Amino acid sequence: MGESNVNVYLDTIVVPSSLFFTIGYHAYLWHQSRRRPILTSIGLNMVKRKCWMRELNEGDYKKGMLVVQTLRNTLMQSILTSTISTLIILSLAALTNNAFNAKDIYLLGSHESSRIMMLKYGLASIFLVASFLCSSMAVGFLVDANFLMNAIGIGMECSKSGVVLERGFMLAVVGNRALCIAFPLLLWMLGPLPVAFSSAALVWGLYALDFPAAHRLMPHSPQALNA
């Protein structure tokens, strides 16, 4: 009975704290991308895309190959993200069905009720469904942006193409991050501590990816000393 109470306490405290920590990091990232875009990789990509559209509008079609290459890479990433999300959702649906039909589940030496297992898989499924929807919409926006950019020189306004292109890239980023947040939640079936450790490792890795300027300008780096 004591061990059961400890597990319930950890599930109640550790898992929500880990989830809020990850979501809070992405809220901070979004705020920094809007306020100081030069410091984040997402903000830098937004500035680059605006420069692309301005140069295309001015008739510099040499950037067209770069834009097409970037669109293709993002399309492939969005399609892969939506495919992975779909496969995991189907697997969770099968596991949840088995958990609901079974009276008790024996998992890694501990018995858990079917309702608890459904809660764990259901929470992860919410982020997986969000990842699938955002990635699918990103594919549609990026394909539409491709046609609009090809029509810039024949009367199509550059501003509309830029808005559609930006929405496609932002939806691709949201779909990718929703999938990343879902992976620590999938480890909840192993216990609350793996969720906490994986969430901390996820934020640490994403920070190194999202804030490259912070690592280039560390206090003991040559760039910082020369500055």
C-alpha cells in the first residue's frame, strides 16, 4: 500500500511538472523568436524567408533553387513526422484496446489498472494527433506556397505567398515539436522518473538547437573574448 501511494504521488507531481517544464520552454522560445529573432534558429529562419520573398519579388530568380530545396526538405520532414505520428497512434490504440479488455496489466513487474494505462496512452495520443494535424496542414500550405511563388511574376502578390509560406513552416515546426513532447509521455508506462529525465534531456537538446548564438557566445569562447 505504501509503494502504491508513492507511485501515485510521483505520477501526480513529477509528470505534470515535466510536462509544464517542456511547454514552458517552448513558450519562452516563441517569445524570444518574436522579440529577439536573431538569437533563435527559428527567428533566423523567419528572417531568411522574408529575404527570399523580397528578392524573388525584385526579380532575383537565382534564389529560386534555394527556396525549392528548402521547401522539399521541409515537405519531407512534415510527411515523415505525420507518418510516425500515425503509426504510433495506431499502436497506442491497439494497446489501449487490450488494456481496456484486460482486468489487470502486468508491466515490468507492476500491476496497473486499465484506466491508468488508458490515461497514460491518451495523454500521449493528444500530442500525437496534434502533430499529425499540424504536419498534414503544413504539407498543404507548403504545396500551395510553391504554386503561389511560381505565379509571383504573372500578377500574384508577393505578400500572400509569404504569408502562406510562413504558415507552412510554422505548422511544420509545431508538428515536429508536438511529436518530440509526445516521446517523454510514452515513457510514462515505465514510470514517472523516466518522464522527468527524458523531458530534461529533451529541453537540453532543443536548447542547443534553438539557441545557437548562446553557445557561440559563451563567456570563455573566443568570440566573446574578442567582443
